Amino acid sequence: MAATNQVAKADGGLIVSFGEMLIDFVPTVSGVSLADAPGFLKAPGGAPANVAIAVSRLGGRSAFVGKLGDDEFGHMLAGILKENGVSGNGINFDKGARTALAFVTLKADGEREFMFYRNPSADMLLTPDELNLEIIRSAKVFHYGSISLIVEPCRSAHLKAMEVAKDAGALLSYDPNLRLPLWPSPEEAREQIMSIWEKAHVIKVSDNELEFLTGSDKIDDEAAMSLWHPNLKLLLVTLGDKGCNYYTKHFHGTIGAFPVKAVDTTGAGDSFVGALLTKIVDDQSVLEDEGKLKELLRYSCACGAITTTKKGAIPALPTVSEVEAFLHGNH
């Protein structure tokens, strides 16, 4: 298997991830408040960076575009991308601002709450002029979230990067990754997340995000289809431990989940997205073929499930052989 992976690395289309990379401080004990946590472990994270590493682990080619602090944490994060085979040619370092930090509360069921230190952090200060346009133009898939839309100048950098990628023919992939504590208000979050909605070709939302964006308390086809737009090729609604729903122009359905004992759900959605993008970057025709799409989404769900079985996002992102072994054991 390793040999074919190397081929994919050399020849496959480039997946560029845009946005934030930060350090999560995760309590050494689950199910306690931040105040009661006896200690914390450093866990590198940030959804776009997690996606870039997920792609690379699965044999795809990826690059990360964003800004880190010119500090020990920033250089540590850049080093982690490099170690994981992610191109860092799109990384800038800010001399004046620190790398973002987040303190994460792990609840007993593996779900999380966040407290952020970003006032302002380096990722928020990326300017349009600092973008490496060459790497953005070479993207076959350009992936992003919504945290980079919260404040200027990063918002303008995000919009420019998206335009440049689109003009160069990239597939645009959007995972809003709602973090309400970072937004001035829920209304502003909803408005800004939706402001770029019509541009994306592939969108993945969680069940909670679906409720938030539609105002509906039902996770059903009607709520999901209210988010459909004419440029969209694939809309995915992830349902946590219940799998995911998929919607295309011509068909829709559900992929069941894999039963696992979840320890920490951090990075599961990013792992799912990384797997999906790795599988479609060189063959978008799978989006038109329901049989192939279901197989691909089963693979992506397996990646997400495996990621919940270990603490931290990046250490838990699976390799191809781990996914194959897992699928083999879950026929």
C-alpha cells in the first residue's frame, strides 16, 4: 500500500487549507471544569490545519495557508505541519502577535467546550498582500472555515484567497466550524457564515450547525435542503455517532455510523473532511455516482470514527492502513 501512497503524493492534485492553526490546551482529566483541571496537555489544532494533516496522512498532497506568531508555539506548529508532509509555503509569521491558544474542557462523553486566547492572535492579522498566490492558484481543492471571516484584515485575505482559487478552477470546500464564543453575536455569526455560502461547491455542516443556521429544531431533509444553492455539488450533514446525511442535485441518503468508544471528538469532523477531499480531488465524477459516493462517505465516516478513539486531533488522525484495517473489521 505504501508504494501507491507515494505515487498519489507525487501526482495527485493539491488540496490547500486556509485559516487558523492554534494550540489547544486539553485537561489531563476528562469531565472537570477548567478551574478544577489539575493540568493541561498541549494539543496542536485548528480545523483547517487538521484537515491539511488528515489529507497528508491519507496519502494526499496538501498545503496550509495562514499566519502564526513568530514565537515558540508558532514555530512548533509550522514544524508539525512539515513533519506531517504538509507544505508550509503559505505560512506567514507575525512578529507582533502571539499564536492563538484555546483551553478546552473535555466533558465525560468526549464533547468539548472552548475558552480562547486571541486578542488579537497572529491568524487574525493575515493581510491580502501576504497571501502566497502561487500556492493558492495551484490548488485543485481550496478548503476553508468561517473563523477567518470574523475580523479584518483576515476576512479580506480569506475573500481574496477564495476568489483567486476559484478563478484558477479550484473546487471550493467549506466547513463553517461554528465557534460561537469567537463571534460578537450569534446574529453576526449566522450572517457572516452565510455571506460566502453561495460560493462553495462542497459544504459540510454538523447537526448543531444545521440547527443554528436554519433556526429549525429538526435535523431533517427539509432543513438541510433549505441550505441548498445552485453552485453546490455536495452538501453533507454530519450526525456525530449517527453517521451522516448526504445531498446532491440528483440524490440524497444516509450513511450509518461505526460503533466506537469515543474518548475525544476533537478533529473527527476534520478527519472526515480530509478523507472526503483526498478521495474527490482527482476524480469529481464520484459526486455524480451514488454508489461510489456512498463508498467514499463510508470511508470518510470510518476516518472520523477512528479519530474519536484517541485524545487530541492530530495524533488521532488515521493512516490509510489504519482505515483499511478498521473497515475490514467492520464489514
